[in-house]
Amino acid sequence: MTTEGATKPPTIYDVAERAGVSASTVSRAFSRPGRVAPETSALIRSCAVELGYREQMVHSDEQVRTHVVGLLVADASGLFDTELVHSLASCASMSDVTVVTVLVGADDDGRREREAIDRALPAVEAVIMSAPRMPDAAIRVIARQRPTVVLNRTVADVASVVRDVRGGMRLAVAHLASLGHSTVTYVAGPASSWSDGVRWRAVTEAALACGLRAQRFGPFAATTTAGVAAADSVCAARSSAVIAFNDELAMGVIRGLAARRVRVPSDVSIIGVDDVDLARYVAPPLTTVGFSIHAMCDAATTIVDDLLSGSAPDDVRARVVPARLVVRASTARRRSRRVS
């Protein structure tokens, strides 16, 4: 029997309020310490001691409720999207989030994306969109209905996680310049892709800075099959250096050039984007601009946690994942005068 006026024992939410963090962050500080910054973890434990909160409660009766989050991806058969789905599921398992995947057609103009999200909204508490192609206004409407995080794209007033594409293209173009190439050919991705426009602008800026000429062919679907077809344009232009929209396009270009007896990298150096697992196993292994998919997914789940708990900052800023150039055997010093 409870005595009138007796003080209730402190809860995980009391600790969260005292520390100025979300309840899910308190949960992770006790159950998965490696997922919380040391200074934050120390603050949480200090607040817990001050309040008389018993740590073991987080493992028994008091559990933070799991939130259902919808992940919108264009095509789970694509190499990048496949790795993204698996990585996000792994990050979610370390958080208080359960991810359900919402698939739409790869060659979509954004209309089916909106229809798919509208159907999924009643069943989810938050939304993560990977490179959506619907208009900014439509994304903002969804963000007003559910906490929303956008990957690989920026939308005003919506939380996002983006890759440092400009930095990545600078690394790629500078690498080609150091190998003696005077022209860089960009094999473009889908016309409806926001990322494609950013990558092409970044290539032109980097080429100008390095004293190279830049040219563009496309748009092409972001697939290996489309890359095989793009090899015709590469051959016709006598290109000696190619940066493709993604690794799949790049691998297709390699295959298409091989069918035309054009050697990679002796005749043409090729760079992809994404650093998917398969990139290291093709022949020749693909030089690529890589970004940590795990870092993207970890940032996305953290933002979702904060949005759901109300602890996200009012000013929405894009979190940027740094780029790295992974040099493999598909690039080499220019040996022939293939550039027109």
C-alpha cells in the first residue's frame, strides 16, 4: 500500500529531463555505453545518482518503447540501397527504432514516392527518405505530419544527412589530374536525381580548379546495364578519364569498354561513387569515392530519436558525412592520347 504523499521513484524520463537529453539516450547510456559520447554518458550517470535512479531498472521493468520508422528507398535491388537497408537495420537495433522499408520504382518521378509514403504514414511514427525525387514542397508536407529525415538531399526546414559530394569530386578529379589526364568525362545518373545535379556541378568546379576540361554524357539509369550502353559515348569521345554517377554505372562502363577491346585502366581510367562492397571485386577493382553508409545511418537514427523525444534543436542543419577516395586498379597514368 502506498502512503499518501509518498515520493515516486525517479524514472528514466526524470533522468533525461535533468540531463537535457532524450530518454532513448539515457537508455543507451546504461545498456549500450559505446553508443553514447563519454561526456554525455558521464552527465547522465551523475544525474541518475543525484536523483537516486537505479540503473538496473532500464534492463527490467522500465523499457523505452520502440518506435516504428518507415524507410523510403527507390529500389532495394540497387547495390547502394541494399547496403543502406542493412546498415540502417543494424543501427536501429542499437537504438529504440524498428525500421520498415517502403519501396518504390527506381525510375520514378516522385509521384509514386508520395503515394507510397501517404499509404505508410498511418503505420509509422517517423520517416527516413533515401534520395527522394518528389518536390521539396511535398517533402515538407510529410515532415509536418511525421518527424522526417532526408538522406542524400537537402530540403529547407527538414532534417537531413548528406555526403560531402563536393569534397569527394575534388579528390577524384585531383587524382585524375595527377595521373596526367586533361579531360574528365562525367557519366550522369537519372535526370530526376537531386544528387546527380550536385555531382555534375562538383565535377565542373573541381575540373576548373585543376585545369581540366569537363564533359558530360547522359542521363542514364543508375544501373550496370545502363553503364554498358554509356560505353558507346565514352568511346566516341575518346575519353581517357571517366567519373560515373555511381559504382554500378562505372562497372557497366568497364564491361562495355571491355566488349569494345578498350582496356581499363591502360586506355581509360574510371572512378565510381559509393564504394559498395562489390566495387573491390570487379576486374579491375574499382577506384571510387566512398562515404560511410554506417555513419549516415547512425546519424539518421540519432536524429529520429531526438525528433521523437522532442530534444532535437530548433535550427535544422544538414549533417555531413565526409568523403574518401579509395584508389584501386581502375585508374592509372594516362598512356595514350584518347582525349579529343
